[in-house]
Amino acid sequence: MAEENTLFDDESSEEVTQDQEEPLNLEHRERRLVTQPYDLSLSTLVDDIKKERLLLNIEYQRQYVWDRAKASRLIESLLLNIPVPVCYFAENEDGAYEVIDGLQRITTISDYLEGKFELKGIPVLSELEGKFFSDLTLRDQRRLSGRTIRCIVITEDSDPDIKFDVFERLNTGSARLGAQELRNCIYRGELNDFLRRTAEVPYFTGILSGIRNRRMEFEELVLRFFSLYKSIADYRPPLRQLLNGYMRNNRIAIPGRADMDVFADVCRTVAEVFGDSAFRLPAPNGRPAPGMNKALFDAIMIPFAHADREAIRAAPEAVREVRHQLLQDEAFLFAIGRATADRSRMHYRVSKFSEGLAARGISITLHETLKSEQ
């Protein structure tokens, strides 16, 4: 059996990076990041975890991955009073703190003071080899419990888009999270749960057949549709800010039944007309390329949402011809190529597909209000 393809090819991965590097569209007065520094003792951190004032088990974070030797060296560093890096917390709407940078360190500290592992492979304080916290002398126990770590809290008063940008900047390392994985943390609520459920429904996964959902990209595509469906005419970049805003403003709500019916019918219409290759560019051999193009997703899904889908299903060859001709057009390829979150390119690709449908006698309202921007 052929190996499943990842969601994006190399070119699309570059597009994701470019989207994330776009400057935020914020007025100067909105650029507010409110932080509060604290020097917290290890015993206070452990107590806050027990009382759920400090949250470790949050969805966006990596699982604990340190081995015992690495964990033991951190404990040894603290006993030796060697400075450790700053930890970053984010205040949520309930007033609790979520660890956004420093999860491995905080978890290690909690586990050791709670007696969950013994020291192993420590190079300096070798006399403590094999000792649990309870085995330490009272002096060492007090010394360790009283050590402090500088913690920076990003408060709930911070501008939400700036807050998201900080999360992205802190999100480094080999297991870097994708943008939707970060949203999955920051904007938890009914909409987030809805995106997860919808990303698994067969009529949606069917048009992405053979593509693996590794980094919550399916959830992001669902979010992308609902964010652009009714706001495409007013769209302003950056796209990530639009997606953030939609999740933030609707976190305790989900799309209504009518909008959900549109989404389902659009997906079924795409499947009937294009199968699972709607959003794949043709490879040199003429077959669909393995990765998908998210800009092509916009170009097809949004016009379909505003068109007579019965007429589309009645003329599949004509609709496939629209796609084929556009993929021969240099300007359209440019609009689905690089810097695809640009307003003019977003409007161009969506309007050109809309105009192609209208030219083949398919009723569509979108092209009347959305003009191509050359």
C-alpha cells in the first residue's frame, strides 16, 4: 500500500511560514502586551499545580519527553543554585495560569518533589545518586523547595493577537506546533470542539482522501472555510489574524444549522465533481500532485458556497473545465502560488473561479459583489 501523503508539499510549507511571518494588522494603541514577573519557589509551583492554579495538562503542549538523566541534572542544577531559564505562563479567562514555555522543567520539578523519580546520572552531587526527594537531608529538602524560578505571566489583559504572536515566538524547538495547534490551546471552547468533530466527518475527509491530518491542518481548513464564507468581500490580511479573530469571537458558539448544511453540501458537490483531487495541482506526469494547495481550496470552496450547487452537479464537465483552464492561466497560478494571503490575490483567485462558473450559466451571487483585483 502506498504511504499516505502529508498535507502539504514543500512549496505549501513555505506558504505556511510566509503566512505566519506576515505583520499583524494592529493600530499602535492595540499593541498591548501585559506581563507580570514572579519569582516563584518550587514548593509554590507544586502547590499551585495541585490546586489547579497552574495547568500542565493543556491540549496544545507537547507531552513530557525528558528522560530521567536529563530531569536529574535539572534538579542537581537547582540544588547547586545554577540559574535556569525563565518560564512563561498565560493567564486564561478563569484566572488560572497555563504553561506555554517551560513545561518540561515545571513537570520535572513537580514530579521530583512529589517523589515520582530518583536522581540518576548526576555528575557533581554524586552522593545523591539514587535518592528520592524524601531521601534528601532536611537541609537539602528545604534548600530545593525554597529555590525560585523567574516566571513571566502574560495576563488576560493583553491584546489577543499580540498574545498569539508571543505564543508563536515561544513555540520553538524540534516539536514546534502548528498555528492551529496553538489556536487549539488559546481558544478552547465549543467552536474548537466543533472544528475537531467536523474535521473527522466523512464528507469532508473524503475530499482530502489520502492526505494525513498531522498538525490539525484539517481543523484549520474547516476554520478557513467558515472564516471566509461570509466575509470574503471584506477580507483583509493577514489571514492568520482573521482565523484567530473568528475563533476568539465565536469560541462559545458554533456555525448555525444553515451554514453547516452549506458546508456539507459544498463538500459533497466537490467530491462529486472533482473526487479527491480538487485541491491538488497537476504533477508533471499529469496526475494530481501528492500535496494540496490551500489557496486552491479557497478558490473552489468559497465560490461553490455561493453558487447553485445543483447546477454545478448537473454540469461536472463544464466545472472541471473551469478549473483546468484556470490552472493554465499564469495570473491565477500566481494568485495560488506565493504570498497567497494578500488581499488582491485572495480576491483574484476566488473571483476568477466565480466568473468561470457564471460564464457557463451557473447562477452565483459572489462574482457580482467581489471584483477581481489585478
